[in-house]
Amino acid sequence: MKEGRYLFFSAVAIAIGIGAAGHFIGDTIYRSKIGMNTAQAKGLAERKVKANLGTWSVRFSVTGKTAEEVPGLYVTAERQQEELIKELKANGFEDPEITPGLIGYSKREYRDDDHNLVDEIHTLSASVELRTEDVGKIAPARKKINRLIAEGIDLSNDSPRYFYTKLNEIKPAMLKEAAENARIAAAEFAENAKVKVGKIRTATQGAFFIEDDGQSGGDTRSVDKNVRVVTTVDFFLID
């Protein structure tokens, strides 16, 4: 190479390339390595995907004022749990997706300044856990399940969590796109220097990130996900 080309490749530059296919967005950073006739580029690949697994918990409790009420409270808790499961099935969920939780017991005592017992609360609580691959059924079921409050069930309708578990299915294509995007960016700079980008010298895969699409501060709240990976590639330069 001529001296002018070495001067060109000693600079640090940034290039951004965008490809429409497969929701691919490329973001590359180009840097030369003087004396090695190589150039380094970073390629970003993104995919928009839908969560394929959802989990959801519905908790409820019954309370009483005396220890004598506890046996009756237990019967009530069992009945309410059965009603909750029945409602979930009415909204399209099946037995393998539903896990009834154990009924737990707790007691709280309230005493005056002389430590005399003035009040007590006995609580029986339980939950029903849901785990399904049909994530589209969760949101409408959450709205309908709240009608049980009007029937006297003291329930807590927790926010569902959504996950994408098929990363291995899209990894190869995303890594290929990231590497191709890095080559495109490196070639744009190499063209100005009258050289060409050759074979890959080394390539380093970055971590894959799965985040809620269009939301901040979480990665399990939305069905819509964004998958990102950055690949760092060293290319040989050909005169």
C-alpha cells in the first residue's frame, strides 16, 4: 500500500448501515490496524419477535378474627381456589397450564401498651400459577378474572411475565447478518482508500440481549421483544 492509504486507515470512523430484510438494523464502527493490513468493524443485528412463553400468578386470601374460625377459613380457601381454576379453564386454559399453590396460614396479634391482646387476624392464603405457550390468552383472561372480586374473593391479579425462549433458532441468521453488515461498512471505507476488504481474520460474537420492544426498564413485561447482538470482525485488506 502507498503511504497515503496508511494515513487514511489510521483514522477512526463510524458507519451505520441499514437493511430492511428480516427487521435487520446494522450499526458498525470501523478502525484500522496499521502494520497488520487489517480493519476492524462491529456489526449490529436486530430482530423483532413475539414472546412464546407466559407466566401469571393470581393470589387470594381469607381472614378471620379467632382461631376457632380457621377450619372454616380453610374450607373457604379451598372453594375459592377451585372457583379460580374453574374461571381460568372457562377462559381457555387447560390443566397442564394450571398449578394450584399450597394454602398457607399466618397469624397477626395486636397488643396494647401493657401487652394485653386486643385483636388478632388469622389469614389463609394461596395462589394459582399459570404457565402457557399461548400467551395471547393471558391479557383477556386477566380482565375477566377480576369479576371474582365482586363475588367476595380477595384476590391479587399479578402482572404476567413474558419470555422468548427460541433464541437458538434465530442465532445463526443474526450472526450472519451482523458479520455481513460489518463487511459492508468496512468496504465503504476501503473503497475510498482504493483497497479491498478480504477474508475474515478473526470474529468475536457479543452477547445476545432480549428486551421488551418499545418499553424501558424491563424485559418480561411485553409480548413484543427486541433481540440484539453485536459481532466484532477483523478483515484482511487487499491492495
